[in-house]
Amino acid sequence: MKQKRLIVITLILCLLLFSACGSSPSGTSNTEDAASSLPDIKTDDSENPADTETAENAMLRIETDYGTLEYPAQYQAQLKTETEQRGEALTVHFRAEVSGGVYELFTVTIAPDEGDSIGVIRDADGKERNVFVEVFELDVDSLSPEDRDTLFSMQEGVNDLIDALN
């Protein structure tokens, strides 16, 4: 639990620092060599989208072979996900499409590896695997303040994903 809080606090501090200084290196990574099909994304229909507060809390269900990840549904139009399988590890890339550009927000890797995982996920058979997250710096210099806010808010969606695991 302390580790989860430390990750969340660190992420928030990094986002505040980068938004305050207005510059950071590009955080893209090359995944062309082993990219595969997109995971199934479903909106959690258990909540009434007519209610503004409820709509803001609605979650997308991103189905993978290793279990379900959840991410805020309010960003469904801008969110692009892609999976990459390497051995027993499955990586889901979370990207944002904003103002004609695609920005790498973070990756979630689901693997049997030991280490500093942020949680566990269970597949349909009940097998548990560790979940690891890598958050990228965003190059937002050329974006409007509104687009910057959107990107940073989408990146903070990793916290909702982590909360849904536990």
C-alpha cells in the first residue's frame, strides 16, 4: 500500500513539475517490432451516462487475455491502446490522440515476474499475474493549454487503473 501511494505521489509531482516548467523531452517509445492487435474496450454500462457525475466516473473495460483493466471512459474518443506479447509478458500501450498527434501516456505490463509491481490481475481461470506500470514524460510545448490539460488528465488515469486492480 505504501508503494502504491509513493507511485501515485511521484506521478502527481512529476506532472506538476512538467506542467509548471512547460518543457520536457518526448516520451515516445518504438514498439513496431512486436506490436499485435488491440484489446477489446468496453464501456462499463452499469452507470447512467445521463448523470454528469456518474458519467465522469464511468470506466472503460479493457479486456486482455490476462484479465480486465479499467480506465476512465470520458477519454474513450482520444484513447488508443495496443497490445504487445513477448513470452509470458503482455504489454498494453496507452496512447492519446490529441490535436493530430499521438502521445505515449504509459504502458501496463502484465507478467509472472517478481519485482515492484503495482498490483495483481486475475485471468478467467483465476491465475494471478503481477502488473507493472511505466509512465512517460510528455512533450507538450506545441500544444494549447486545453490540450495539455487533456493529456495530463489522461495520463493521471493510470491512478484509476491502479485503484481498480486492488
